[in-house]
Amino acid sequence: MGVLVLTVPALIAQEGTTSFPTDPIVLVKQAAQLNSLSGKGMRPWRLKATLHAFQPAESLSDEENKQGKYEELWAADEKSMQVYSDEEYSQTVYVTSAGRFITGGMHFVLGEIGQLHEFFEPAIYLHEYADEREMEFDSAAVSAGEAGCIRTFSERSKRPEKKPLVYRFCFDSSLRIVRFSINGDDDFLILFRNPLTFRGQQVPTEVELRRHGVVRIVANLESLETADDVDNAELVPPADAVPDESGPYVAPIPRTLNVSAGVAARMLLEHGVPVYPPKAKAAHISGTVVVRAAIMKDGTLEDLHVISGPAMLRQAALDAVAAWRYRPYLLNGEPVEVGTTINVIFKLADSPGPDQRRQ
């Protein structure tokens, strides 16, 4: 896939002249500085990118096959704006000292869409999965074009039969992050390609996310430029913005197998209708809440968290879905744990209450 022409002037590729450290702590510290666009002392910038969320083979939903755009204006860690849009919908996230606020509606089913900020600033993954964890240098995992890898581990699960997750970061000779995976490249993998140097920092111009070997998202950087003339009014949430009650996006725990919302809907045995929050109804707020969940071997749900949807409707969706029961998913005749998404639709005009859309 070709790289789109960038509109940023005077971008010069950085030669891999940095001495490569084998001490994981030193490596992570140096790489975090090189692969970051934000933080204290950084000048404001504006970024534009295109994205394609690919449809899994087993999915029955066209919403998982979207092309869209992503824009971000960053002035400080608590003063930024992120815009996600496709041919039908647009959502703006305002990051302020008082929290995150959202306007518009986002209907991407894929939860990984929420990671687009991290796609072009991969140091965030280092802070999330390497800081304050035990690290090991992993020379055996090095692939072509890589100079070294490290791996870290999640905290041990409360369930003794579950093994800790393995997070792996691989770097080229200039300490640029080129690969991040969870539980191996065949489970969850992000590739950071074709870097450019912007104000001394390494920024990928193409990012590809795969799950179980299947490409799910490709994002391409279109432009990245300094924004010293930022109008602070542009970063103030409008009056109709609602608080983002979900907190920062957390990548779902990878499962042995993921199934689409349509497949999961056909396995549903027991479900109740969510209670429409009175405040949301009074404010005429409707929309789809997308919940990420794991269907366990006994058909119960665990690891519930909201991927997207109106903030005032999210808790009602979680409360309802927590009690739903599914027929166990069988693989070779044996029940297995699977990950899926559940779409809970809240309607005002066409029906008296919310329902679940079975795709």
C-alpha cells in the first residue's frame, strides 16, 4: 500500500545512528522520548489522517467496513481535540483539564478506532504496557529490519488457570517502535511503517492493526504541521458536548477467538430491555452503545466495557448487558471463550424504548 503524499514541508528521514541499548529500562526510556509527539515542552501541532476499518470475514455488519478521516489538534496534554468522521457520521472528542467531552455520534463497531491517537504516537503504548512492569530483552523475537525487542507481562489474573498476557515491543536501529503485539503476532499486532522525522520525533506514516492475522485497520498520515497560532476557542467544548464517562480507551483483552456481533446475536438465549435513562430521554439523546465483552464457556459475560456511544446511555447499556446469557460457542465440539461486540440501540422516535440490533 503506497504512502500518501504529505503536506508537511522539510521532513527529513532520520538515519539509524543511535547506539542500540540492550538494557530494557534504558531502551524504553530512550524510545519513549523519540516516539512521542506530546508532553511538557512540546509545541502545538495539527495532524490529519485517513483510515480504513476492514470487515471481518464472519461479520454481517457493513458498519465494520468503513473509510474515514481522523484529525487532531494538540496544544497541551489537557488541551486537545480529536475528530473522527466517515461518510455518515462525525464525532469530536475534547480533552480538557476538566475531563473528556464528546459531540456528535460515532458508529464504528471496531473498538480499535479509539486508538488512532496512539497510532501516530506509539510511545503511549510503552507508557501503558511497559512502565512499572518487569521487562526482558527478547532477542529471539527480532524480525527483519529490527534491532531488538523487549517483552513485558500483565498482572496475574485472579483466575489461576489464566496465564499473564505478554506484551512485546520491537525497535529498529534508530530506536523507532516498528511493532507492538499482545500474546504474539497472530493474536494482536500493530505495525508502524514508513517513518518521518517531525521536530526530532519519529512518526509513522502508515499504521496497520491486525487481529488473528487479519487486517482490521489501516491508517495513513496525510499531513502533520506545527500549529503555533492555535485559537484556544477551537479547543473549548461546545454547549451540547457531553462528558465521556468511559475514561481513556483500553484495548480489550485478546481472546482465543473473536466472533462478530451478528454471530453473537444468534447465540443469545436471555436478554432484557435496557432502561432508558430519564435524563437522556429528556435531552432527546439516542444512539447505539457498542459494548465489548467476552462470552465465557458457560455463556455468561465478562470483561464488559463500552467502546463507543452517547455518554448518557452507556451505563444503562452495561447494566442491561451484564445479565444477558448466551449459548456457549463451540469449537470442535468443545465450548471456548470468545470475544465479541454487542450493539444496544436506544431509540426515541420509532419505538418506546431501546433494543438490541441483531446484525
